[in-house]
Amino acid sequence: MAKSNAVWGIDIGQCAIKALRCRPHEKDNQQIVVESFDYIEYPRILSQPEAEPEELVREALEQFLSRNDVAGDRVAISVAGQSGLARFIKLPPVESKKIPDIVKYEARQQIPFALEDVVWDYQQLTGGSEEDGFALEPEVGLFAMKRDQVARALEPLEFAGIEVDLIQLTPLAVYNYVCFDRLGDLKSQPYNPEDPPESTVVISLGTDTTDLVVTNGYRVWQRNIPIGGSHFTKALSKELKLTFVKAEHLKRNATQADDPKAVFQAMRPVFSDLLAEVQRSLGYFSSIEKTAKIGGVIALGNAMKLPGLQRYLSQNLEQEVKPIEEFDRLSAGSASGRSQFKENILSFAVAYGLCVQGLDRAEIRTNLLPEEIVRARLIRSKKPWAVAGIAAIMVGLTFNYMAHVSAWSETQTSAMQSAEKKADAIKQTSSRLKSESSELHTVFETIQETGQNLISNVEGRMRWLELTKAVVAALPRDERTPEERLETREDISNRNELHISAMVVQHYEDLQTEYFSTVEESYRSARDEQSTEGFAPGGEDEFGAEEPAGELAEGGGGLSGPGWVVQLTGHHYHNLDKSNSSARFVNSTLIKALEEGSVMLPDGEGEALVEVSFVDLGISKPWEAYGGKLWEEELDPEAAIGGNNTTRRSVGRLENSPRFAGGASAVEEEDKLIKLSRYDFIVQFCWQPQTRAMREERAKLRLEEQEAAAASAAEAVEDEGGVR
């Protein structure tokens, strides 16, 4: 059923149900019209010990529905302020589009329950400023209720078949009423936080609690005071020894009692307690709002009819407490003539505020109705349209099917049936040939895979031999014959050779992530220092070698996939020439060769040798992972082993050698020792083996790229010649 433009505001209190049905005024946008109202008092107050609240509310709602029709109207209800949480938060200057994210963060901090267990909503208050998309010191109101409390509030209305569209806290409904009915003219004025408008204090005295609301139309502050009309009744019952029912009757007719003075004397402590709570609350409000000024006090609630209460509050608060006699912007129509409406006008402010919000005239527009209920109703409202659409589609499909069946039946002749049989035979032949082709293709792939495995096995056997030969080819060597070499300090220290004592390899499933990313910074630093000073000290890598430290200089791509890290441990004595010694000599020989050099390898089994670059072998990222300090080593030339790139035996400390145990022979032997400056190093590089077939493919691609570049250059030359 389509919704009308009318709204029911229903206030389910502790003493009675108050309801207003309002709609927009046809001519005046600043007015709303009340079309109907109802006031249903319970036989007992819900908080009485012998009362059954659920049953009393259910009966009152049944009575309400028997006298009123809510079908097609929006329904707004209120819940007590103490059942929910209200926070007003000032945010720092922030982009307006980021306010929802910040509010959600604040909600997690301010609400003492998990957000999944509560229904919450927020609204940015008016009066703030915005510049270039930034909100300057915005203030937001954050409101929440636990889901189980929302469910309890909805239960009696759902049982009565009333669909609720809006749930609002009672103090906020009072605020909406005051803003619309009393402070509407203030909204046209600019808000100055340093000099705000006067604030209005609203004392809404309920049955069990009192809602204290302070607002200037732009900002609102509220507090729930645990004192209400029933406390006067309880005081009378206790002091005068009466039943609760008789005490309630006496309270409502205090001026007609046999001894009115005794009645007021019994209620005096409650008067004092209520005043003290109001004064304390207003004092706290004044302490947090230094610029606020109280402009007037409004009294709401039927309990305010208690004789002497308004005068008592006015004298002690030093402000005139004015009860509501009529609603300024509520056009009552026929309701204005009803005595029940006039008698209970103090109780209709909450329902009035709910109607104001339901008609989109409110300042606070938050809604604590759970989103899942709204979604379920939306889906339910769309179901008839969905069913109608599906029915229309089914009718169309049925008509289309019947048309096709009719056309098909007209074609079922003997000639057509003969053609269909021939087509089926051809289709079967085609399916058989496709099946045979698929089987042959599978056999071909199996044979091809076997051939590839055989080729890869043959080529795989050669990769370690190729690596070893590549390492040997990258090492510098002294080209002189052994006879041409001298076993002197100068000769050995100038030899163009490195001595490799160990080669260690380690496999990684992904070189980039498992190895290079862990040493990348050290690698960059070593390469930077190679281009300047030629050495790269540092920390330790996973092989136990120290890693250099430094800044990144370039990217580390091209290492995706599995591969090996090769580590060469060695030393050299080429340290007399300081311009090319220690790490500089390693970088200018071995590392440079691994980057730019090549090796002669057979082009297949029994084939001639061809030159293959180390890059095509899959060698990359060579660097000196460790470089030690120069140290003096004493060598015995007679113990030296002949040949190129060979290490020599270190004599070490002479006194520990049995060969030189005392006498002149020891001195003679010591004179034969040669002292050399030794440099120890560790070099690492990555190796992703490339088979001969893979190398041929890369060479083919490079050739194609070169030909394309040459063709492009030739075209450019021709174009230039044509222009000239």
C-alpha cells in the first residue's frame, strides 16, 4: 500500500499512550496540521510492582487501533532517553567527505558496546562553516541503542500489526518540537559560537524520569533525571500510609484533600530533590558552555500540573517556569475543540516532535530503526512488482514457444525428414572424425613431451660443466710460463691472478623474493662503491659472508623464478699497485668478466666451439659480498706449487713449526720466507641455467630486434632525404 503524507507520532509512556496524526499544511510551510489524536491511560502505571507492562501496552494499542486507522501512514515512536546514548562530539578541521569515516572511528570509542550489537546513527549539526571542501570545527551528534532494547520497543507494535518507520530518543523529540514550534525564527540568523543565542531550558516531567533539555536552536544538551511524577505518589503513599492507587488520586486532587497542607508537606522532599537535580544539571551545563545564556524555562508533562510545583521551581531557579498552553505552529483544527486534547496538551510535545521529524521539518533527523528491517520491508514492497514481471515474462515465453511449435509442425514433411536423417549421418561422421583427431593430437603431444624430456636431459647434463668452464674463463690469469715467473715479492704481487679456494651453490625457488630482495640494499651499495672506491664492506648474508650497507641505486628485476646463487671464496696478492689492489682488482677482473665476458662452448655434441656470453648462460648480479682487510702472509717459495691460479702454503708462526726448531737452520729458513699482502674476498652471483635451445631462441629474438631497428633507421633516413 502506498504511503500517505500523514505521520503518526506515538509516545508510549509509563502512564499512557499519547498519539498525534499530522500532515503538512496546504498553504503555510511553517505550520503542520493535526488531523487526529488519542490519549489512552493505562489502568495502572507500568512501573507499579503488580502491573504487567507488556499486557497493559498491548491492550492500550488494541484500543488505539480500534479507534484509529494507521494503514498507509508513516509511524514514528519514541524511546526513553535513558535507554539510549547521545554524544555530541567536536571534530578537528577535516575534509567533509571524510567525516563519515571519522565518525565511525569515534563511534567505536564512544559507544561502550561492539557496533554489531547496537543500532546507531549520527548527524552533523548546523552552524558550522566549510571552506574549499574542509569543514572547520564541525560538531556531530552520535546516537545509539542496543539492539535488544530496540527489539523490546518494537515488540508490542509489531504484535499489534503496526509497522514503525522511525525511532527517536524522547529528549531529541522534545528538541525537535522546541526548534520547530518555539525557535524557528532563530534559524534564519547566522550562528556565532562566541555569542550564541539565548538557550531555552525544557523540563519534561515524566512518570518515572525527567528529561532536561537545553538548546539555543543550534546546539542541544540533555540529561535524564531519575525523578518523575510517580515519586510524588510514592512519597504520599509512604508518609500518609496510603495505597498507591489512593495516593495517586490524592496527588491529582491535592487541593480538594481534607488536609492539603499535609499532602504538600509529604511531597516536599521530592520537590527539593527535583530542584537540586535541575540546579546541579544547569550548573554543569554552564561550566561546559561558558558563553551560554538561559533565556527561559518551559514545563512539559502532566505531572507539571501538580499545584505549587511550577511556582516552587520558578522561585528557586530565578526563572519563570512556563507550562505549555498551546502549540504555536500546530494547526489543531477540530482537535482544538476537544477537551481531552487541551487537558493533556503538556503530554503531547513528544508526539508533536515525532510528527515534525516524520514530515522532514526536524533539526535532528537520525533514525534508530535497524537497517535490516528497512531492507526487508523494501524487498517485500517490491515482491508484487517482481511477481508481475515474472508472470509477464512467462506469458511471453509461452507465446513464443507456441509460435515456434506451430512453425516447426508445418515443416515436418517427408522431404524434410529425409534431409534431417542425412544431416544426422554427416553429424555422426563429423563427431567420429573429431574424436579420432583429438586422440591423434593427444598421441602427438605425448611423443613431443617425451622428445622434449630427452633433449632437456641431454642439455641438462652440460649445464654444470658449462658453469664450471664459465667461472674458469672469468678468472684472470698470468699468461707467462712457469720458467718466466720469479718467486719474489714483486713478481707474485703483480701477477694477474685470483686464487679460488671454494665454490658453493644454493638453490632458491624464487631468486627475487628469497634471495635478492634480502641483499638488494647491500648489492646496490657494493656496486656504488665499485664505481668510486672499489670496495664494499658490510654485514653478513645467509652464506655467512658480510653484506655491504648503503643506498639503493637501481631496480632488481629479471630474477623471477627459480635459480641458483653461486658463491666464490678466494684471495689474491695483487696489492702493490694501490690504484688496482684489494677490492678494485676483484671488481676489475672477476666481476667485470662475469658481467661483460663470454666463454667458448660446443654448439651441440661434437660441434665446433662458439662464443657464449655469460648473460646468455643465465649469470647475473655479480657482486663482492665480502672484502677483508689486507694482512701480511709469509710464504715459503720452495713449498709453492707450480702452475697458474694456485694457492701457496702459509707458514704461519715459526715457533710453532717443528721444521724450524732452534739453531742457525731456523734463521736460514726464515730468510727464505716471502712476506706478501693478502686480500680475502667472497663473490656471489645469480645463475638461472639456460639450455642451448633457450640460448638459440634468445639469439633469434635479438637478431629480429636488430633487423627491425635497422629497418626503422633506414626508413628514417629515407624520410629525411625526401623532406630535403
